[in-house]
Amino acid sequence: MRFEPKGLTLNLEGQATPGFTIFSPLYSHDTYLIGLDGEIVHQWRHADRIGTYGHLLPNGNLLSSLDGGATPEGILPRGGIIREVDWDGNVVWEHLDDLHHHDMRRLPNGNTVYLAWELLSGENAPRVLGGVPESEHENGIYGEVVREVSPDGDLVWEWRAQEHLAIEDWPIPPVLPRAEWGHANAVVPVGEDGYLVGFRDFNLLAVIDKKTNGLSWRLRNPEWGLPHDPHFLDNGNLMLFANRAGQMPLGSKVLEMSPDDGSVIWEYSARPHHAFSSPFISGAQRLASGNTLICEGLWGCIFEVTPGGEIVWEYVNPFTAEWDEGPLLGPVGALFRACRYAEDSPEINGCAAA
């Protein structure tokens, strides 16, 4: 855990994985692309505030989740706008959905998949178990929806949690409010007919089969402590950021696991354990070198570790924004995710950084 000094704090020569790292400070209006020396290669200035994050597409454009100002008060993160811009910040595509939140991905066919909320029906809301009593949102309880839209913005597929999950089987943890049921924070395409969704509040990872709307795979472990950024690696294993909120000993972990039973194949944690800790947001990325890039979101700290756990590169976000709601207060440099692109990647070759 580090939040001072800011900027580049470590770059072991020849050991960090070459490439460019992208990040979008939460509540700010900017996305930054930096090199290994911490230099700003490019900066995008958004007309709207960052909702969660942005990532580069294979054509070199930037796809971002932004705050449209219409997210219901009291539930986070704020979203509503999915916008694609070119290197110069010109808008080339945009989709508006007031209840969009957290994640969005461009598909090979040009469609876009994203997460959204919807209010549970009057019949389904009373079936939700757990949570802090009488802590529902003033509008009711929001549940999860996965939506896929065409380049024209037309809805081509939709999955609604209240229709396809057994509500009583998935209670809200007792310390969390009843404003949301599920709190999905990641949607990742799996093959041509599946989406991996991370339901934070259920400590559940599940692959939704687009053809049947059922769950073709799932894995759950309460010890993950409200995890983030689940995804399958090229070797078939599963990686996630285990925030371990509410778990003892204090401290987070990055886990590579078997998709069969969740057994841990590799992990990163700190010694002392609490020296690496982010109870919310955050993520990790396996790099081509075999190293792992980690975003310790609460602190805005991005660092790269070897398979043996040695830190070989570290950068602390120096760009803060004023938080006036949510779990933090004041000038904050928190990051939802960060990603590194290889120098010869399509994302970099497709933009003006090449």
C-alpha cells in the first residue's frame, strides 16, 4: 500500500514489461496513457466525469464509462454513458442508458455488452433475503441486467437476474444495504455465446449462456470478500482481485485459480499482509512476460510483480479529484482499473502512440 510519493516510484531496468499503461482517476474528467518512465504519452479530456474506467479498442479508440448525471442517488458507481472517442477526443460512437454501471466491452461483431440496473418487481423485491434491515433505496431494490446492443444502439440481447437467478438462494450479506441485489462489477465475453459476470455482493463468478440464459459455470467463495475484475487467462485459469473486505487477517490478494474447483495456483499478497489492501474497486492483469500488473484501487497505486512476488515497477496516481459521496472524502486518486498494452499491440498500433 503506497499513496506517497506520487508518480513513478520504481522502475527496475530491464525487469518491467515494456508497454503503455492506461488509467482514469475516479470522479475526474481525464484518462491518461503513460510509459514505463511515468511520462504522459497521451491524455484524453472528457466532457463528462469518469464513471469507472476506459480501455483501448483494437482500432486505437478509447471506450469509456462516464457519468451521465442520471444514476439514482445513493448507488455507486455513477454511469449512464458509454462513449468511444478517437485519439483526438472526437466522439465516434455513444450509447446512453441511465442505469448503465461499472463495465462495458466491445465485441468482435461490433456490438457492445454492458451492465445495467433495473428495479426488482413488487413481487420479487420482498423475496430478497439479508442485508441491513430497512435499508432499501427510496425507489426499491435494484437488480442486475446484462445488455448487448448493436452499433446502432438497438437492444439485441438481454439477461435479467430477477428472471434467471433463484432470488432466495442469493441473500445480501448482513452488513450491506438492501438498495442493490448482486452488485455486478464485471462482464467479460467468453467464447461466442457466454459472458462471465462477477456478482460482488454474492462473491459469485458465473458464465451466462446466451442461448439458454442459464449459468453454464459458476464459482463462489465468501473469503474473496467482494471481489473485482474476474477474467480467464490464456492458460484457461481464472484471475481475480480478492478485495477480502471484512476478512481476517486484513489485506487483499490477487489470485490465479483453477476454474474447476477454485484451488489457488498462484497468489500475490504482502508481508505484512495488511500492507496490500483495497476493500473495493481494483484489478489485475497477467502480462506477456509472465509478470502481473496490479491496480490497488483505493490508493491509486499501480504496480508490476514477478511470479515470485517481487515488485519491479510502481506508479502512484498523482491526479486527484474531489470526492463528496461514497466511501471516501476529499482529494482522492482512486482507480477502478488499470491496463498495460504491449508496444506492438493492436490497441497501440491502432492509435497515434505508435
